Amino acid sequence: MHTVKKTINGKELSLETGRFAKLSAGAVMVRYGDTMVLVAANSATEPKPDLDFLPLTCEYREKQASSGKIPGGFFRREARPSNKEILCSRLMDRPLRPLFPKDWRSEIQVIGTVYSYDLENEPDMLAVIGASAALITSDIPFKGPVSEVRVCRVDGEFVILPTFEQMEASDLEIIVAGSDASIVMVEGSSKEISEADFVAAMEFAHTWIREINALQLELAALVNPTKREVASTAPPEEIVSAIDAAIAERIRKQIRINSSKEERNAFRSEVKKLALEAATAVVAGDAEKFAAVKVDKVVGGVVKKIEAREMREMILSEGRRLDGRKTDEIRPITVETGVLPRPHGSALFTRGETQSLTTVTLGTKKSAQLVDGLRPTYELKYMLHYNFPPFSTGETGRFGFTSRRETGHGDLAERALEPFLPNDVDFPYTIRVVSDVLESNGSSSMATVCAGSLALYHAGVPMTNAVSGIAMGLILEGDRFAVLSDILGDEDFLGDMDFKVTGTTTGITACQMDIKVEGLSVDIMRKALAQARDGRLHILGIMNAHMNKPNDDLSQFAPKLTTIMIPVEMIGAVIGPGGEMIRSICKDTNTEINIEDDGSITIAAIDGASCDAAIARIRDITRPIEIDTVFTGRVKEIREGLGAFIEIRPKKEGLLHISQLDHRRVENVGDVLKVGEMIEVKVIEVQPDGKVRLSRKALLPLPEGMEASEDRPRSPRPSYGGGGGDRGGRSGGDRGGDRYGRGGGGDRGRGPRDDRPRDDRPRDDRPRDDRPRDDRPRDDRPNDDRPR
């Protein structure tokens, strides 16, 4: 068991091997603070000679137990990798892949797993450091070490391996991977920084990369592994020479003819046939010597090398490219917006043979994506998705799933546009941008950035700036080099660098760089950035000439969002028991309503009438019930002789007494009101216990010749009997009163009170029909004027 340590930012970075996963070819536990990542590297014992690429797989996984969480979902366990895990897997793969021997054909698998996360120190960089350490301490051939670090700028100062809080407060965040000699990968985002600041951040990162590489070499010296031999896959020199003689001159002439991608592919097929004939002739001349050679597997690689050699020499010596352009020339660009009638925003961006059709959809808060990772669950209200169907290159292929490449390109474009989107307060929409690549011949991700910016403008999203992007290439041979603007797919494949830069007229917003060679100097990087800026501004000029600001209005098909405020104490009333009230409003008005804890309510509706109806319902619910307030309520119940109960707002009723129906005497309530009828009433009394008395006649004009009478609030009366209301003594007998105090258990009359126990009182056992009744009209009966 071996451990090496180094202090960075006052915290200890440690690499430990020989304790965990001891059966792996290489396994290292990396710890920084309380964040721990285990990385295991293994390789198959037998090679696959039929492969013409490096069979490397890198996987990064986060265990939710590492931060004390249980996964969501039905099964409560980690399932398919999240977007972050996919992106971190790419961050492992890209710096490692160039450092393996080109002839290695045994499958390699590198797996990084987060086992402890302290919510402060991010584990993704530790996974790459651990991957390199695991490889150099294993028997797998690897030209490492390589380290990867994150650099942020906080208050004008660069910070290495920043905490999560520092990342949130920074205006620059880049990830840099490199060996001692050179930088091999850059990925990052920023808030319109200058090219000089970008280079300074990379140089700062490279200083720390060398120190962490030294820590890895210290661990490797303690382990002292024995590396496996690498079997050469290079074809025999005789076959290479024969193919070169057969096709080199034809390739040399063809690449100097301006051609399209289709024409170059057709020519490449012809050349491969000639190469196959030449190689077959060599093998036939000495079948015993070349018995192990599989001609059809060898030819493709040889043709590619010859083509790359000729193309690179033409660019370096003549400054001419495959399609006839100069090194700093941009392909022809066309832009269109509003090409699709129903999406909320759309744009078609075409640059040469690369084309992106991008749409923007605006949704409500309910459309936000819930992200459940190691940190507390949060909502994502802006997302950009990139799709690369096989027909975009004129080919057939697997369809219907999202590849790692699509996830990575979408993330780059998403970061490029994000700094210029409005905040949730000013623009409370969920935004989804979708780029469908319809044609691809170089830099479809940068076409996505341009098309995404235009589509957001067309959708009426109030962006503060337009954003464009460009992909740069590099041809490097010794001291000679050429930086290429707006590279083709062939130039990307045959070149030494793929450097994507996005930004505005002010500065850089995102970048992604992969370097395939060592020895990239700072001067070359500065030239590439300066040339990229010129190309970016050229593209922005074309975009702004077409559309230089967002549309003033949203699409007629986009939801209209209106935000209102209610008292916090009224939130429960609007939601209702079990959400009954809010669901009712949404259903009746065809809207979508979201309520925040601070009392803000966002209403999404297709038209203004629906929105107004929902606002009216909410205002009715939250309006305070005060004397002289007028409500429009529904007649819920009629009680003859008493009046009616009016629902003045959901679940709140008031009593409209019969005497308050009209200025004239009303004999039957049913002659004036019907159940379900909507009427206007005025509050004339609000009792301390919340009971409300209403009046209809207060809103009616006084009949001619009638004098106005003053309605005085009733004073509370004592209750009689067993808990009835203020009218309990007049009806209800021994029955308890209802919620309005009606029908309480008072005495059945106003005679003298009989204080004897109930069982001692005389009872009238005659049938009810035989008992004497007073048939005189009520007005003729004698009144008992004695006090109660």
C-alpha cells in the first residue's frame, strides 16, 4: 500500500494505491478534503487486430450515498448515467486517449466512482487525476502522467480547484488538462473575457498541472510497474510504398481542385480501389512473406496517411485548403428566422455544407427539469439539446438514442448562450432550445450556437447580446504551422487541433479544445485566438444584419405569463384543501398556475381572456371581507322565513337575511332568489367569530317616496338551552345549534323557566295530533312581554 500527498489551497490532495480494488491492473483512491474518488484501470489480455482504432472506454459514476442521499425513482438505485456523468466521462476520455500507443488494440476500461462528496470540493477533476495515476501504476502502456484542473477567477484572482461557492461567484471557469510538456485539452465557459485573460488562465493551470503530475510520478516510482509490450500494427513497408506510388500523385492533383464533400468521398472510393489493387499485387508477388497481412484492413489506414500528408503539405506550403479557401477564410453563410410557423421561435443557419435547424419552446415552471444529483435537488429552467441524425452526413446509422457526442456538443452550445438569458424574475419562462443538424461538414456545434442565438431572438427572449461560434484547426510540422478558420470535417480529422470558440463582440463565452500533438506554444495559441475573434465577428456581422435585436412580442402560440402578488396568509385559501381550489381554477379557466412561498403567483394562459378570468378568481378569493365591501356570490341555500346563504368566495358563506333582500317586505325568499343564482351583495357586518351578514337591498335604489332606514349591527344575545345560537330559544328545542347559531337548544317559548329536573317535570303523553293547538293567526296570538 502506497500513499503520496500534497497540500493545495490549505487542503490535502492524496493518492493511495494497494488498498482498494487490488485485483485491478491499476487502482487509485484520490482524496481532496472529504471528497473521495476511486479509479480503476484494466485492459484485456488479448488484442483485437481487426480494429483500426484505440478501444478505450472511460466511465464516471456518482454514488448518491457519497453525499448522504437515497436515489429517487421507483427502484431507489442509480440507473442510467446523468448528463453530468456523461460529460465527466468525456472529460476523462479526451485527455487520456492521445497518450496511448497508436498500435495498442487491447480493450482498455477506466472507471471512476465517487464514494464520498463533501458538497464543497468537486469530484470530476479528481477522477481524471486518478485515471492517469491508475494507468501509470498499472502494466498498461501509457505516455503519462496527465492531470486535469479547474481554474476560476474570483474577484480578479485565479483559483485552482475552486470550491462550489467559488465557482458560483466566478466570471471564468475553465478545465485544463495537460502533460508536463503541453496542454492537451481545454473546456470552459466565461462572461465575455478577453483572449489575453483566457491564455493567462491556461498558463496558470499548467503550472499546477506540472505539480500534480510530479505527485503521480512519485506514486509510480513507489509502485514501479512493468509495462506490457506493444505489438506493431504498421503494414509492411513494401505495401506502403506500392500504394504511395499508385495514388500519391492523383491525390496531389485532386486536392488542388475545389471540391465538395460528396466529390471528395467519391474520389476517395476510387483511390481506395487503386490502392487495393497495388497492395494485392505486392502480396501476390510473395504470398509466403505476406501471408499474415489482411490487405483489405491495411489499405484504408495507408490511404488516410497519404491523404493527410499531401493535404497538410499543400496547406503549409501554399496556404490553400481542400475547398479552395485561404487559411482565415469563412465559408458562405445564410441565415433565416421564422422558417417554422408553430414553434415559438425558429432559425435556419447554413455555413457551407453545415446546417442547423433550431427551435425554441417557452414553457412554464412545471416544464423545468428536476436535477437529482449529489447536491440538493434543483430545477433547470434552461436547456439546449443537440441532435445529430445519420442523414446529416448522407449516411445510415443507429438512430433513436442520444450519444455522448450529442450530449457534449449540446452542453458546449448551452454554456455559450446561457450568460445572456434573462433572469427568472424578468422572464419567468422555462426555455428549451433544440438544434437538429441537417447537414454536417465541420463544426455543427458552432452552427448550433449561431442558430440558437437567432432562434432565441426570433422567439422574443430578451437576450442581452447575440452569440456566434467558430471552429479553428491547426496544421503543425516542426517549426511550420498554419491556423485554419472554420474547418471542414476532413481538416478536423487530418489536422492537429480542434478548437471551438464562442463569444460576442466583447469577449469569449465558451470554448472547447482538443490537441493531438505536443509542443503547442503560447504564441500559436494567441494567433489561433486572434484569428478566431476575427472569424467570430465576421459571423456576428452577418447575423446582426439579419436580426439585431429580439422580437418585441412573443409568438401567439407561446403561453402568456402574468405574475401577481397575494398576502402570504392567503396562499392556503387559493390552494384549497388538497389543492382542490387551485385545480378548479386551472380547469375552469384553462390556465396553469404556480404559487411561490413569498405569495407570488404566475399564471400561464394561451390568451388574455383566460388569464383575466384566473386573476379574477384569485382576487375574489384573496379579497379581504370588510364592511361595505361588495361581492358577487352564488346562492348556496334558501331558508324560508330566515333568508339565504351566499357563497361570497370559495368555502366562505354569509347570511343574507330576509329583511335584507329588498326595501319592501318579502314574504317568500324563493320569490326573489333561486339556488345557484349569482347576485351582488354588500357586507354589513363581520362578527368577531368570522360570521358575515350581507345585504342585497343596500345595493338597490330606494323606491320613490320611501324613507331610508338605518341598519344597525345586531348586538350578541345570550344563548338559551344546550349550546344554540342567538336564535336558539325560538326554534330547535333540545337540538344543538348549527354553524350559524340557528336552532340552538333553547326553550320552546317564553313561559316561566321550569328548573325542576327533566324527569320530574309533567309530561303530555297524548298523541301529538290530540294535543290542543292555537289556530289563531300568529299576529293575533298574545305576546309574552316578560323578560327572558
